Amino acid sequence: MNLLIVNDDVIAVAGLSNGIDWKSCGIDGEELIAYSAAQAISILEHYPVDVILCDIEMPGKSGIELIRYVRNHYHDIDCLFLTCHAKFEYAQEAISLGCSNYILAPAPYGVIADAVRAVTGRMEKRREQERLQRYGGQWLDEQAKNARLLQGDKRGIEEIVLETESYVIANLSSADLSVSGLAKRCFLNEDYLSRLFKREKGVSLRSFIIESRMELAARLLADPCLSTSAISVRCGYPNYSHFVSIFKRHYGRTPTQYRKEKKIEK
């Protein structure tokens, strides 16, 4: 989450920046600073902001006017006032604008930190609920699919193995291709997916990935315009030494030797 501090008092802003560990308050993104409402609006137009900690009386537009602007244009931003003014009408306006807190300055940094932490905690819970609502249907579908698999739904198993096989072939050049990554795509346990794949294909998923990459490497070595290092990358091995080691273990010779032998055979 990103925090925007809006205050025309340079010393107060410096104190807030240096005196509070914002990451411990749930601010794991940027700490942005504006010394006027106009600067704050400019920042809002260019940067995503989650929480605003704002003074009230500033040159130009007041903090109240700024938050009113925010409410009209940025509905998801949470706001807190930090001000030395205890006027009832200010507090009343803050409440009407839906501000989460109205902190009277000077306030201990711990009090300010707790107030921001409470806001980020509520925001995270709200976002988590939104994510659950958005992806809940998909999650339920996947759970039903997995339940069918556990009950021995042959058609479901064949579909997953076929999809996994197709994905491997289409992504051989990806260095991130792995059994664990494939399992996550299927919402399955890594060992369980490996057992399903071996049962259907007669070869372990890990071995299938390596064999497919080696077959691709052998085909690419037939092209004299491709260097062995370029082929290594095309086959998902950014580490050339590792590629040579795997290739030699598979074919009994290095890629360079393999290319020379195939050339002689022709």
C-alpha cells in the first residue's frame, strides 16, 4: 500500500517520515509527500495512493477541500486527519467525509502509527473479501474438479494430463517451467500431479520436461546458423554449462560433438 502525507509544515513531515516505521503499519509501497492540496492532487493523478494522512489548514485549498475532492474522484482511498485544530465543525466534516480518524497534533508517533495500522488492516480485510468474492466461484469449481479426481474421474485425469503435456511443449523455452509450477496451474499437489502424469504417460513429469527439451535441442542443432548457447536458451537453460551437462547425460556427447557427428552422417 502507498501512503500520501499532506502537510505544509516541513519539520512535521520530516518527523513523520523519520519517526515512524511505515512498513510495520502496512505501508509496504511508497511514502509520498505533498506540501499543499494542489501538490497532493498532482500526485494522485500520477501515482496510486491507498491512504492519505492529511493536515487541515494549508495554503490554498484546505485539507477538508482536498478530502472532498478525493471522495469525488478516488473512492477506494482511506483518509485520516492529523491536525492541531480541535474545532468541532472540522471533526464533524471529517466524519461526514468518511475519514477513518481525526488525530489531534501533537500526537505521539505510536498513536499515529496505530491509527494508520488500523486503517491498512481494515483495507486488507476488505480487499481479501473482494478477492474471495471475485475468485470464490473459480475456487469452488477447482475444488469440485479435484474432488472428482480423488474419486477416480478418468476423464478429468486425462484432461489434466493432456493440458499439462500441451503446456510443457508450448513453454520449453521458459526457464521457469517446473513440476511445482505446473502443479500450481492445476491447483493440485506436486506429487499427486506427478503420479497422475506417470500413470497416464509412463514417464515422470520431470523426465518428460527434460526429454522434450533435449528433443528440441537436437532438432535445433541441425540448423548451423544457431549457436549452441542460443539453443541452450531456446530450450529453457539460461545456464549453458547446465545445458551441456544435461545434453551429454541424455545423448552421451556434448551438443557440439552431436552436431559434428550429425553433419558427418549427412
